[in-house]
Amino acid sequence: MANWRLENNCIFLSYQNNDFFWKMPDGYSLPSEEVLSLVEFLLFSPYGIKVDVIKKNTIKQHRTALAFSGGVDSAAAYNLLEEPVAIYTQVASPSKLHKQENALLALKEVNGISVLTNQDELPELFGKKKGFYGLAGWTVPSILLSEHFGFNTFSDGNILEFVYLRSKHGHGTLYNEPDYSAVHEAFAKLNYHYCMPCAGLTEIVTTYIAKDFKYAMGCMRGESGKPCLNCMKCYRKMAIQGNCISTNPEAEKILSKEWIPVLASLLWARDNKGLSHPVLNELDKDYRWVENWYEKSLEFIPLHIRGDFLNKLQSYHVLKLEDVRSLQVWSSSVHD
């Protein structure tokens, strides 16, 4: 279906007369066909293309790679894992609004590795916008580096709102049981593990855990180590930190919707950090779950790192969510 080649430490995937590349470190070698089959599974399964992952009896060594975006959530994931290697996916041709300077500064804080790629252009072949689609899609650069660095565990910073509250209305809107079984099975064929340490945590908690990072931020439009202060992420993330800013056109557009993504964080910031907006001020919803850890998310923590993860979570004094129903009946509709 696809052809792979290596040229000057750059690995290429040729598909439908298009080349997709990842720039790798010096001394890099072409991965085994088993590893490449897992990469193809992650890249093509979101578009309904069947890829059989080839089994490999990989040596059971334990080293963790973290898909590190430079944001608060992946920074929190970094703190919850035992000595992970941060791998940043550096888009080769970002849009005008997409700035990568701050993410690279955050990456430098953890002595991470940047992989230059045009992977985000692959969806255009299937009629989609540029971006990263499918479960575990951000781990592709780490998997391509797995044999080079000896990784067997692959993590990203997905949070509770993205994992358990994802619906057709957006992230953080309505509870849905996720099904990652196909992804876990694909990784397991190589004795690999997929991990989401923040799957049971909201951005309220990840902001607290990542508070000591200087440059980690959700904004992808800021420069010189500062957020842009003119997007919805800035409006929400700054409020969570207690630095409420004026509203902006993007925030107003989202707050005018019937279903407001990640609404619980905004309500928490309203009641705890002084955020004020006419829409938010009128809402009365039970968002008590935002400060706690959803224990069911242990399903996304591999057994070999589970004990260390729980110890780290305890060190941040994050308590288990006891009233799970408050989460499972959550709705971000302004009319509920």
C-alpha cells in the first residue's frame, strides 16, 4: 500500500504519488517492517483503510516516549511519568496563525527532541483539513524512533475532556465511553503500550501539575514565550490560572453556541478565579468532578508504570473522584 525509504536521516512514506517525511536524528536506521506496519495502522485507519499490524516479539524493555506539544496537558503528562523522553512533532509548513516558538521553548525545558514532519498533510488526500486524526496519531514520530531509542511505551497528553467527554458537540460536552481496544491491540502486537496519564484529569488539574513550567501553554499563536491573548484557549487557560483576560471574537463565537466545549473549566474559573461573562454567569451546573481524578482512566496506564504513576498523582494531592455519576451525567448544553 505504501513504500518507505530513508535518505540522509529522513524517513519517507510514499503514498498516492505523495511523499510524507519525518526528519530523524543522526545515525537513524530504517525501522523494521513490524514498526512501520503499526505506523501505517495509525496513519490510515482513521480513513477506513485496513492495515494489518505485523507481530514482533520485541524485547520487553521499558522506556517511555511522550508526544510533547509544549502545552499544559503534555507538560503535566511529563510530570506524571517516570523519566519520559519528550518528542515534539514540528509541523514543516504551519499556517500563519500556528506559531511553534513557544512549544520549542517548552521542549527545551525538558531537553526533548523535535521531529520535523509534514505528516499533517496526509489527511488532505482523504478530503480532510491538515491536521492529526485518529487515536494515538501524535505518537507516530515516537514509534518511528522506537527502535532507535528503545521505546516500548508511547504516551500523549490527552485529558479527560478529550477522552471521556468527547461527542459530536465537541470536547468536554457529553460523557461517552471511549473504545481504544483496536489501538491497544495494535500496540500489543509489538509488545508496545499506549498510555494517557492525563486521561482521568481535567485541565484544571493539569494546569496545577504543570505550574512550574515556564513556557508550557495551550496557545499555538503566541511568540517570544508569551501567549497571544486573543484566542479561546487563552481566554480559558488564562482564567484557570487566575489571570482573567478580556473576551475576544473567537471566545464570543464559542460562548454563543448551545453546546460550549470544555464548559466545566470555564465555570470553575468563574467561581474560583473571578472569570465573568454574561453567558457563564447565568449557568447553574454541577461541575464538582473537575478537581478530581477519574479512576476508570487507569485503563490507559500500562501495568508496568501504574505504581509510579499513582505515587506521582498522590504527590500532587489529587484525590479520586468518588461521585462518578456527576461526571457521567454531565452536559455542556446551556439549555440543560
